[in-house]
Amino acid sequence: MCRFAFLMTFLTCSLLGCQEGSEIISHSQIAFVSNRDGDFDVYVVNADGTGLSQLTDNSRWDSTPLWSPDGSRIAFVSTVDTTQDIMVMNADGTHEVRLTHNTAIDQWPVWSPDGAKIVFMSERDGDLELYVMNSDGTGVTRLTDSPGFDGVPAWSPDGSRIVFVRSRERRENLPDPSAPLSIWIMDSDGANQVRLTQGALFEAYPVWSPDGTRIAFERKLDDANMDIYIMNADGTGQTRLTDDPAEDRNPSWSPDGRRILFERGRPRDVYVMNADGTEKRNVTDSPWWDFVPQWSPDGSRIAFVRVIPGSGQSSHGGNEEIHVMNADGSEVKRLTNDLSIDMGPVWRPVRQ
């Protein structure tokens, strides 16, 4: 669950604010998941630590919240027993609607840039494939049909294409670095499926640059650690940005496309580098686990998860808490403070 909650690869950000219908925005807001009431639910908090609010309250396991592009709704995954379905609700938690009704796993919802559609992963036909539906749950259409794994989709900024990960081997759930994976691209209707990478042991978690011209991704070569690469949107110009004995993972483009956030090492630290791989800098540099970094809408701040040592439920020896800092690593502020797991921070998009 943790890796799934981490990446909502392509996470958006925003400023919150005012009364319903108003375009005046006064505070930044971050959605996240927490099991502080016994099971995982979706919460929101202002980026100054005020305004903590629980949006879902049920016996299910709710995870991976993702704001719609206009910041008015949140899609998320709800788990009952072994079944996962995709839900959507208003930004204040009202009007919760179940979009998928299936006994198989439906997961990894990603909004199209115009908010009209949602692409997602589903096992409803026997293995994980990609599907798309209208944002009200109608018009479900299968996009891929391969004998293995198709998943981890990301829309291009103009909504015309979807980049994704494919394995010819059948596998359970999310990508596993022990089996070959490659990055593919297709039109938003599933046409023109083209392989962009090949030859490495593991290539996954592709993310688009804000202008749609480049894609950052993770690559693991034989007998090597995971590193961050970029390539042009047509697969040309593949360039290695990191080369370190520690693993480098989870790239995230700054809103202006000039910098890339990523995680390094065990325990993890948050790093920032230029989009050409120069000027790498550790912006957390702590003895604890710091991971899942996400840019604020204007690129001035970074939300991330830090494991606080001591009692707690984390497998890393503490409890996971949501933090925010300036983009240069200064003024770190802890937003949550409890003995539960607080994970998967995502900024609310600026309302257009």
C-alpha cells in the first residue's frame, strides 16, 4: 500500500481558501491518508498545520487521494476485503460517489488534465490492464490488452497521450523490480501503442515534464541500483541524471520544469537537482526517513513524509508524519502529530 500511496505519480497542488464558489484563495491545503481512527481515511490540512479535517469516515481502507485539476473534487481508492473500487467526492468530503462496481481490483485513478475523464488500472479481465472512464463513472473503456501487466498511467499535459508501464509477464498488483518492465506510450483512446524504452531490467514510474516534451522515469540496469533518467516524449535522447551507489527514486518535476525532486538512499532523503542532472542537493539531510516529496503549486515549497523515531506503526521504526519545507530545505514544519501512519500528501491545485 505504501508504494501505491507514495506515487500518485503526477500529484497536483493548490491554494485553498474561502467560501463555496469564491475564486479568492487564502491557504494552501494538502490531502493525505491516515489510520488515526483505526482504519485508513482521507484527511486534509492547511499547509500551516491548521484546519485538519477528516473527509472520509467508514470501515473501509481509503487511500491514494488525488485532486481533480480544478481542485473541486478528490478521487480515491476504497478497499473492502480484497476488492478495491474508485470513489470520488467533493473537496469537503460531501457527495461521495462510487465510480467502479467490480469484484476485481480497480486502482491508481488519474484525472485527465481537463477533469473530464479518469484513467485507471483494473484486474477485471484477469490481469492488470488500463481503462478509462468519464469522471462520473460512465463510459468505461478498455485501453490495453496484453498478456502481462499494464499500469502506472500518466496523462500528457495536453491530454492527448498516456504514458504507462508494461510487462509481458503476468504479475500481481504494482511493478516489481525483480521482473522486466518497460515504458510505453499511447493515444488517450488506446491507439498507437509504442514502446519507448527497452533493454533494462526495470523501467517504471514515468512522469511528464510540465510542457509535455520530456518524461522522467526510474531505471535499473543489470547489477546496478535504481537511477533517475529523462527522455524526450518520443523515447529519444535517453539521459541518465543520477549515478550513485544509493537508489534514486520517485522523480517529480517542479511546476516550471527546471528542477526535479527525488528520493535517495536508505534511510531516504529528499534531493533536488536541475532538470539536466546538475546541482544535486540534499534538502532534508536528516538521520530519519524522508520521502514522497511533492512540489507546491508555485514551486516554493515541498510537502513530504518524515518518519519520527520512537513509538508508532511505521515499518521504519517510528511514525510517519506530514511535513512542509521551503524548496531550499529551510523552515521545516511538521503538520501532523500522532502515533498513526500519515501518508501520501498531495497539494490542492490552484483553482482556474
